[in-house]
Amino acid sequence: MSEPPEPPPEEPSEVEYRRPAWVEPPADMVPGIVPVELILARTPQRAIGLTGIRAYPTGFGCTLHLRLREDIPGEQSNFGAFNMFGDGVDPAGEFADYYLRFGVGFADGRRATNLNQRHDFDEGPAPDPPTLWLVRWEGYDRLAWEVSLWVYGLPPPGPLAFVVEWPARDIPESRVEIDAGLVLEAAARAVPIWPDPPQR
Amino acid sequence: MSFFVMPAWQPPTGYRIPAWLRPPETMVPGIVPVELLLARTDTHAVLATDLRAYPTGLEFALTARPHPDQLQQPRHDPDRPHRLMYRDLWLELRFADGQTVSTDPRRWPRTFETNQPDPPFLYYHGAGGSERGWRSPHWLWGLPPPGPLAFVCQWPAGQNPSSGVEIDASLVLEAADRAVPVWPTG
Amino acid sequence: MSFFDKPALRPPIELRMPVWSRGPEDMVPGVVPVALLVARTDTHAVLIDGLLVYPTGFDFDLAVRRHPRQPRHHRHHPHLWDDQLRLEVRFADGRTADNGPGRWPRPSGDHLPDPPLLYQSVSGPDGGHVWLWGLPPPGPLTFACQWPAEQIPPSQATLDAGLVLAAAARARTLWPDEASA
């Protein structure tokens, strides 16, 4: 005797709030990874590295590594890591030179930097890509921090630039370029975690 | 050409406390030259201090202090005594024309945060302290009429009859006349 | 003569994390070019992502992904290992490390614990961040997980440890002429 078909699943009473695509990568995909390890800037005291570009169809994530060679007596320094992404400090204000500036530049001239972080970024309509968003930062102590970033929007073919500047710390505007094709190929390698379900 | 373009300045959009819940921001107050002992037990005292008058109202601090001997006692939880002790400390002001105002929130109009209430209205901006003392900034919106002005508190809650102090409201009104704007107009 | 005397400099007294709980502070890591799907059910998936390798060990994100139509359940803060996502890492030579409780080595001077050792620095309903002390030998490197509370059965996926070792070789010391001997 065959069983009656199962009733369709009830609509979940509590739907998870999904953050928009310009704030985080798609949760239902495995990224393609670009195995780059870049050093964007290095002085005798400080270094800024960038690794691990993780690409999706909607954009790419990467990790900034902020390094201080040794504790500097008398210096107030979390790299400006929290100043780096807002937290109440005006990047154009009186402490502008202490604001660690980071950005990505596409070959067609479009760019996204950390100078326009808004607390309400995840509300409102979709912004024009590219945009840059701080996802997470982790620091073991004063000497080493990892900052996880999300760039909304994929670059066009051509050079893809990563740019930093930190005037008060003797880091002039510095850029490293990679071939955007690496990112686009990695984005094409991203796969969905759940293939389309079979029809019930 | 620089890669980084500084953003345009944007004015702050923070919430401002409505004018009827705080002293005027651009005035220097007139000082009311009294400190008032409102209630006292063997172990604690309640005072009204730092009275400052403006044309729109009166600012003061409701403070509570333990007797110095209390500080020597070992305490299981140094926070607990003062939090519980002052929890039900409500203040009432009684005017010469019979009006009264109180910080008991049950007596506040429901919409006081968005709709300007008719004066007088008595508000307090939180409270803080430690076992050494507790302080709560208060604001009376609207000046009292001439005549007696009583500060009354019922504390410890429910145990003693209410106690308080009466002053001459003219002390407050004269101090309000002495308030000056920080940036004179004209 | 100035009214103010500048106070004497005070050296920072910040506690340093032990060297076996994190990557070397003066290096930029090498990247493993794959992300690993360790477990997948109809509702959940567990991903090993962001593998960044140093000569002493490697960092990664342990990511829990939920199917887009899956509602999130609020649950009490888990304090039992049974309630948490359990992870074990297995080397080809049989050595293992996991994120269970009670494995924290006692500090004893300069003695470093035997690798491998797993330290999960961030832990939450979406997974967390993990540091593994020690590099695997060549051969398969297995990540195994289970999460009974979320109906994720024991699951595993394997990576060629050669990818990790190659990434370790690409890690760079930032100030090589000042590196301590």
C-alpha cells in the first residue's frame, strides 16, 4: 500500500535574515581561491600583506595582514586597525594621516576604498560595485592583526590594484597589481554547496 | 593623482535629548547657594546638591552617601548594597501653588519623550555610583512660583514618613536671573 | 621652564599569546589554493576555508553554512562539547588533534607542546577560526567533523598535505635581516 505524498513543508516561521550581497559572500557557495601572497608595503617597522583571494560570482574576499616588527615605546598603535574602518574617526579630519587607507582599483578606473564606511551599509538599495566592507578583524596582540575584507563586484580583465597609504607611519601611496584574470578564473571555479534539489 | 579621495564632511546625525529634558546647552547657570539634606538614617544620607538655575528650569544632583563607618564593613557584594538601597528613592517637589512633580516614572505622561509636557516636569538622567556614594542628575523643567519650595523624598521606601527640606523659591528664581548666554547675541 | 614634565615611557605589558597558539608575527603566510567541503546535509554544510600556512602551522576558517531556506534556531549558549561543532584533524602518520576540551597544554617554561595541537580561537554558531600547531607530513591530511545538535553526522574530507607544505614554503619573513637566529 503506497503512502500518501508528504504534505509540502511548512513555511519556516522564522526566516533567517540574510545579509545583502555587498556585505558578505554567498553563504551557499564554495569559493575559488587565488593563491597570491602580496606584500603591499614594508618599512623597517611595519608591513602590510594581502593573501588568499577567495572569489565568488558576486565578488571576492581577501585577508589583510598587518604586522608590527616590535613594540614601539610610547606609540599608540593598533595599526589604526579600528580607525581603519570608521569607528568614529573621521578619515578626513584632524587625524587623517593616522588613518590607514586601503583600496582596490579596477582596470576601468572604478575603485573602492575604506574611506566611506557607513554603519548602515547593509540597509538600503544595492550600491554600485565595487564596494569594500570590513567583515572581521582578529588580532593576537599588538604585533599582528588579520583583517578580513569583502569586495562586492568582480573586476574587468586587466590589472587589479591593491593600494595602501599611511602617511603618519611613513607609508606613501603604494600599489601592487595582479592580473584580474586570476580572480575571474577563480570566481568561475566557485561551486554551489547544494545543487538544485530534485523535483519532489 | 592620489588614489585616495577624502570623503566630504557629513554633519553628525546623533540623537539630541529634547530641550525639555535638559538644561539649555548655550547658557552658564546661576548657582543656587544651598546644599540640602533631604533624609538621614544612622547609616545613609540623601542630599540635593549642585543646584543650578536657568530661565527654563533647575538642574541639581540627588546624591546619597553612606556613613563613613559603613565603608569599613566587609561586603559580600560591594555593588549590591547601593543598588538596592537607592532603587526606590523617588523625589517629589512641592510648589507654593500646590503643584507637585515627582521622579516616580509612574507619574510621567506617557509621551514625555516626544511631546513636550506642560511645565513643571521633573526628570532624571540615570544614576551611578558605588558603595562610596550614588549620584543622579535631575532636571526640573519649569521654574517654581515664588514661595516655599519643598524637596521631599520617601526613603527608605515605605519605612519612614517622607522627609525633606523647604527652601524659599526666590533663591532659585534669583539664580535663574543670573544665568547668562555663552555667546551673547548682537 | 615647562609646567609639564613628560612621564617616563612605560613598556607595554600586554600578554603575549603562546607561540604554539598562533602564527609567527613577523611573517606573511602562504595560501592553500583550495577550500574544502567537509560535510553537507540538506540543511547545513561545513567548509574549511582561508587556509593560510606558516612554517610552524596553519590558520583556517571553520565555516558553517546554512541552506538559504533554512531558518536559524536560537539555542542556548553551548557549553558542552556535544552541543558544539566537533573538529578533528588527522595527519597521514596517524597523529591527530581536535577541538575538544581538556587538551590545553600546561605552560612549562620554554617547553613547546608536541604537534599537532588545535586551538580554536573563535567559536560560534557559524563555526569559527582555528590554528593548528604543526605541519602535516606528506600524504593525506584529513578534516573530520560532526555536530550532533545540528544533525551533522560524522563526515570528513581529505586534502593533499603537499598543498599545505608548498604553501608553507611560500610564507615570507617580513624583516629577514633582523630575524633572530
